[in-house]
Amino acid sequence: MESLRKKFFSNPFVLTIIAIALGFCVAGLILLLAGYPPVESIRTLVESMIGRPKDISSVIIRSTPIIFTGLGVAFAIKTGLFNIGAEGQYIMGCVVATMVGSMLDFPKPVAVLMVFASAMLVSALYAGFVGLLKAHLGIHEVISGIMLNWISLYFSNWVCNLAFFHKPGTVGMYPVNDCTYTMILPAWKRSEEGQAWLAQYPVLKETLGRTDVNIGFVIAIIAAFVITYLLNHTRKGFELRAVGQNIHAARFAGINVNRSIVHAMMISGMLCGIGAASYITGQSPHTVSTLSAFENVGFNGLAVAFIAFSSPIGCLFTGLLFGGLLYGGAGLQSRVGAPTEIINIVIGVIVFFVALSYLIPRFVDRLDASRLNRKRAREAKKAQKAKKG
Amino acid sequence: MSQDTILLLAGITLMYSTPMVFAAQGSVISEVSGVVNIGIEGMMTIGAFTGAAIGYFSGNPWLGFICAGIAGALFGLIHAFASVTCKADQTVCGIAMNLIGPGLALFLSRVFFDGATQTHPVTNKIPKLFGSRGLPGSLNNLNVDMTTLIALIVSILMIYIFYFTTWGLHLRAVGEHPAAADTLGINVYKVRYICVTISGLLAGLGGAAMTLAIVPQFMPTAISGQGFIAIAAVIFGKWTPHGGYLACLLFGFAQALTVVLGGGSFAVPSEILAMLPYVLTILILILFVGRASAPKANGVPYNKGSRV
């Protein structure tokens, strides 16, 4: 028997909210122990995230690449794969998008499509290699993924320093050409006419005028719905999920398991590639710089996917939360002085409670059961009394 | 190749592999008992910070080293609680450790060191094996840190425990078939708790081996990937303590090769050389390892009374 309460507390959405609330509680406790005012810090954090229209717009822009890597990781989880290599696939996408974008001089739609296509292709192949190693040689995707992450980091640095791509006087590559930009009206909003028009609308001036508003987030929403459809309503999606849930049963049912693994990895990598292309074409500085360490876009995608219980639509929201925390963390440090690393602790604790969250329905179940037992005992007592009387 | 170069290579190999050896032994003991610990990296980072901070404030590197182990063990205990008692998803929980570990380390660093993400250098590093006078000539390359010797001793101890004690047999049984172990009266939960806590302890020591011996301070890039590579080394070493140790040496050797080749007038760009250890690992996995043979119950929470 399932009580309404149990149903409520089994809902992934409710569980995520509980995990997030607990994450903030623990962060507040740590802030308190470190001598910062917890309530005010968290209020400042939220204020820096959504206080002004400009902040909201910045949060959306900041979130877009993380949403894509989150979607990639979530897709892989649904097909039974743990794509820790998302970081490397994202880096490869960025490098290739910049290489291609800095050389192209085509009409806008063609140039944009070519940049996206090349980044998607390379990221998909990079991930597909992991899938091949897993399918045919049994090498665990976590191991090859970690190695390929490092290889991509050094590959990126190598390309950065090639004479042909290196922009003199900087630590990065030549940025992509204007024809590949995916911001909304980038030239117009800086023109006199555009400035004059924007001046009439303060909110638009603050968002569109001050930040790199681009089409990436719209693509992310579309991508989330497309892969939801692919997973749940197509034959291919069914096969991929079947392999993820029980590889032996899938093989027995006649599904080509090896091919499924490679395809699933390629789609996962491709999503990271779209994220990379949308970042390079949509946000300044429109280029790749020499990296001394990972920028964690792919690793953050892991957390985004976990917190969303690997639901693609959920990734849109958790990605926004994640991007918001990263963006708001800087405000927290400048306004309250609390170290911005508290953000990583918040996110880590949320992920931790997500891992534990399935305990909640069980706990509710136990609560219900004990309540039922007490009720039965009461009724039995009553019945006995009635008998005596 | 001259004798000097060989000694130099050997010295750097031992230096680089030491933190990874600690972490790899930690990973082995956890995974063989049936708990995936992907949070090794985060536990190393917290150990690296604790070691450097205590080492700086107390002036005693050994105290820092021990405290780093304790800090790692605390994280191990949390991971054990989540994955053994609560039967949570061990990978997700490990990722959480990897987020919390570095986050907390940098947070505390900013709190204790005036907003800086790196600690002040420790005054006393962990001593060298043959003291500060060292060995004559190029033999001095082999005057490695004391931690290298400790890592070797830990590894030998692990081999002894795994294959020559009853408890080692228990722990392997728990990872292969916990239900069978349970029916023989082995306390599966207790064994796993101990193993995961030791795993955190060793990871913490590995982190401190970095910040108390190799570089004298903690900084954000002090632990960058060693924990993950240790996990790879364990798989490469087929989940055995000796295999893990040798795999770490191999990985250290690949890094040493990068350093030695990069120093000379070598035609290959440094970025390509830096890829070498990782390319080598993948190649070796492709050529020599074949199907991985993980402990059967690795990553599966044990429910008392379940049949598998």
C-alpha cells in the first residue's frame, strides 16, 4: 500500500529540493563555524544570482555550457555509461570550434553551422573512442575517460602555441571571426542606433546591452527535449536504455550491445561538443587560452546530471542552479568576504544528499508502517474493550 | 644513455610515484572489499591541505603527516557511512567527495592563510632517506624522501595482509561474495567500514606526501589528477596491491621520462611530451590488460539476507 505521502517523497523533484535545502544548511553551518554570518551570506549569494536583470541574464549565459555537459553525462547515465570524459570532450570541442571559426569567412548561417558541426563531430569521435575501448576491449570508460581528459588538456595547450593559431601578445588562440557569432544582434546593439533604442528600455539595456545574450540556452532547451524524445519514444533509445539496464538481457534480445555502447558515447560526446561550440561562438573572449588546470565544465556536468537524477529536462534547472551558484559565489566573496569555495562545498553536499536521497521514501515508508501498526493496536484494544463491556 | 641519466630517471620516478602509491593502496583496499571509492582525489586534497597547514603551524612535518591521514580517514568514514550503512550510489557519493574535498581545502586555506588559496611553505619538510648530506655524486638522485620508503613499506604490508592473514581472506571474500562471507560469520559491514576508512587514511597520507615532501606547501594545483591516476593504476594492476604499486611506478616513470626528455634539446614540443604518461597508459591498457577482472561485488551495496 502506497500512501500519498510516500508518493510525494518518492518524487525526484521533491528529493532534489530536499537535497538542495540540506546543502545550503550544511554550508550555513560551515560559514557559521568559520565566523561569517550564515543567513546574510546565503541571502547575499541568492541576491547576487537573481538580484538584477543583468544577473539573471549572466547566470543563464554562464549555465549554458554546463547544461550541455550535464545533458551529455545524463544521457550516458541513462544508457549505463559513466562519462567522466565529458571534460575532455568539451575541451576538444572548444579547440576545434576555435580552430575552424578563426579560419572561416562565410555568410553567417553557414559559418555557424560549420563551427557547430565540426565541434560536434570531433567531440563525438573523441567520446566514441572511449566507447570503442569499452565495447571491444573491456576497458572501463572511467579510466580511458580520465586519460583522454589529460590528453585533451595538453592537446589544447599545444594548439594554442602553434604559430598558425597563436595570437601574438596573448596566451590564447586567434578568436573566431564575427561571422560565427551566435549572440543576439551583436553588431546592432553596439551601434548608435541600437544604443539609442536600448536606452528606452532599461531592462533590455541591462541584459541584452551588457551581457553576451546568445542562442545557446535555446539550443539547450531544444536538445533536452530532443534527447528525452530519443530516449523514451524511439527504437534506438529503447535499445540504448536496455543495454544500460541489463546488458545480458539486451544481448539476449538481439540488440547489438557493442554498437549501442559506441553510439551512446558518441551522442553523449556530441552534446558536450554543442556546449563547447555555443560557448566559443556565443561568449567573449570567443577563444581558447592556455590551461594550467581543468576548467571543470565537464566535471560540473557530472554534478548537474546527478542532481537532476539524470533527467534531461531536470538538467536545465540544475544547470541553472549550478551556473547561478558559480556566478553568485564571486559576489559572495566581494560583498561578505566569505571564500567563494563555499560554492563547491554547497554543490558537493547537495550531490552527497542526492546519493542518500532514496533513503527518504524508505524512511517515510517505515513511518507509515509504524503508524499503521499503532492504529491497528488501538483498534484491537478498542475491540477488546467493547467485547468486555 | 649514461649512468647519470638512469639514476636521475629512477629518482624522479620514485618521487612522482610516491603520492600515487599511497592513493593506489587506498583504492585497492576499498575496491577489493567491494566499495568503489572514486573520491580518492578529494581525500588526497584534504590530506594535502591538512598536512601542509599542520606542518606549517607546528613546524613538525610528521605531525602534519599523521593529521593528514586522520583527515583523510574522516572523509573515508563519511564515504563508508553513505555507501555501507545507507547503501547509497557509491560513484555519486565519490563525486561528492571530490567536490567537497577540494572545496573545503581551499575554503580553510583562505580562512587560515589570509584569503590565499595556498598555504605558507612549511619550514621543515619530511627528511630525505639519507639525510641532508646525501649520497656521493649522481647517486644522490636516489636520496629520495622518507615517504617513498613508507609507501613501499605500506605496500608490502598490504600484500602481507591480503594474502597471508585470515583478515585478508575475509576482506577478499567480502568483495567477491558478501552473502557467502556473511554466512561464515564474517561481519560484512564492519570489514567494509574498516577498509573504506583505511582507504581515506592512505589517500590523506598520499596528499601529504605531496605537500610535505615534494613541494613544501599546499596550492590549488598540488593534487591534480594523482588520485584518478591511482584508481587507473589499480585497475591496471588488476586489483592487487603489488600490481597497483608497479603500475604507479610505471606511471611515475612515464612522468620522469617527460621531465628528463623535456630538459634536453629534444625536438618534440613540451605539450606533446606531457601527454606521454596518459597515452602510454591507454596503449598499455589496449595491448596488455584485456578484460578487467574486478572484484565481483565491487560497487554493490550489501543487504543482509540478500542472496547475491
